[in-house]
Amino acid sequence: MSEQEAASDDFSGLTSFFFYTFIVHPCTAWILRPGRFERKKSIMYAIAFLAALAAIKTGMEFAERGPNHYSLLGVTRDSNPLEIKRAYRKLSVQLHPDKNDSPDAADQFDKVKQAYDVLMDLELREVYNKFGNEGIQQNKRYSETQFLMEAGIFYVSWGVMTFFLTMGKKSGQARDWTLTGLILMLVVEVVVMTSVTNPLPSSIFPTLTEADLVRVLHSLFPAFMNGCRSMGAYLYVDLDAQLRQLLLALQEQNQDILLVLRDVQIGVQTIQSSGGGGGGGPRLATGPISTSNIPVATDGGALGVTPTGKLKELQARLHHSNGTVAQAVQSLKQEQKSSGLGFYGMILGYIVISYLFS
């Protein structure tokens, strides 16, 4: 029976992983698509969708497992043996096959008897609180080495998957959020599993055991991770793309200035060739340009001192600036993107680890 439950848990883990990765994440991305809703509404809708879906899925998983021993007997973690015995006697009378007409009356009675036997034995009760029914069936006892090994496998596996699923510039914040949540979950699990008594307040969670709490955390983490991925991609601001747009705009501006300078240079050469006199130079293609303030060299001095030389010098500088901008744009365009092979390798690795250490 324990092997069947373990296999069921492994299958449930794989199902949750694929469900959140291939169904929930695309749906959340659809909700957060720019322009679909207002920014605040998009975030609110996405969080509500993820929270509702995670609550429903986790509730269905716990409903499938059935109530724990405390809920089944109608007692709390703080109930003493006398209270447990009274609750058992009351239920045994109601659920006894001689008085219960239900087709599964025998199974119901056996479950109540099993819950009573476990909770009345202090040693078995402690094992059940830490490890659940699986711990009772496997005669499990708390071992710090074994606990650290099992926790290490789980958290390292999810850490590796988080790394692969959050590759790329858009997922930088998502990776930080997910790894932070993973570390906090590890701290909570260590505190819960190493405490002598359940640290949860009985007034709020009267029947929740340590094993139930850890199971809830493990069940909610895939939803949390994919929520971080979706929100991180939505809130990401691509500074490189903005810089690329600015550089392209600067490059176009430089080209426009070069065209104007070429027309000005042609006009100045025309004026110089006509001896600087005459009724007026030609009108330039970009509009009338006044040359009255441009000093015209008449002594045949160096080219750099003449208006034409100054224009050529400015033109050379703009060409150099244009080349620098083009190199910056090209370097931004050549940024390597994450390969999809890592994603599929991560999926294969998750399946192998899940079955190898189950």
C-alpha cells in the first residue's frame, strides 16, 4: 500500500509540474499580455487566477487523500487520550457495520479504528504527525541525516528547475523571487520537522499536522514559481531594447545631418567657384541656408581653415560617430538567447530524479 501511495504522489507531482508549466503559465501570460487590460487590473486578475487555481488544485488533492486521523475522529492535536477514546467510541457505534448501511461501512470502521490505534500510541502519534500514513506504514523514525538528504534532493531539484525555467533577461526578477520563496519554504520545513511540538497555533489549525503543512507547501510551490515567472516577465523593463532604440534614433539623426552637410558643402563650393559674388547661391535641397556668416578663405590657406575644410572635418566626425553607434547596435543585436534544449533537458531531469529517488 505504501508503494502505491508513493507512486501516486510521484505521479501527482509530475502532473502538477506539467499542468502549471504548459497550461497555467500560458494562461497567465495571456491575461498579462500588454494592452489586454489596464496594468493594475492585469496584475490583480493574474494573482486572483493563480491563487484560485492553486487553492482549488490543492484542495482537490487533499480531498482525494481524505481527512487525517484528527479530523476523522473529530479531535485536535492537543486532545488527551480520554478525549480521543470518547470520540472513538461515539464513532465506532455510528459506523459499525451492524448499524451502518453504507456499502463501504467496513472500510469506514477500519479507518476509524486505525486512527484510534495511532493516536492512542504516543510514539506512533509522533511519527504520524511528522510523516503521515506513509511514515506509519514504513515504520519510519526521524533521522536528521535522512531528513537532510530527502530535503536536499527536493530543494536542489526544484532549484535546478527554477534556474532553467527562469533563463533569460526577462526572468531575472522571477528567479530572485522564486529562489527566495524556495529558501523560505526550506526554513519553514526545517523548523517544523525539527521542532518537538507542532509550532502552528492550535487555535487556528487544530488538526493540521507537520506532514500536512509540508505537503501543502510542496503542492503550492509550482503555482508560486509559475506565478513569479509570469509576473516577472510582465514587469520586466528591457533597458537594452530602449538603449537600442535610442542608438538607432541617434544613427538616423546623424545620417540626416550628414545629408544636410553634404548639401551645405555643395553650396559653399559653388559660392567659392563663382568668386563669392553674384546674385545668390543655389537653394539647397533641404531649404534655404544662409552662408553670410561663413568666412570664405581667399588666401588659399590650409583646407582645415576653409569653410569646406571645416565641413569635411565635421562630416568625418559624424561618420566616426555613426560607425560607433552602428557597432553598439550590432553588439546589442548579437546577444545570445537561451536555448530551448535546456528547457527540455530540465523536464527530462525532473522525471529521472522523481523516479530515481522515490
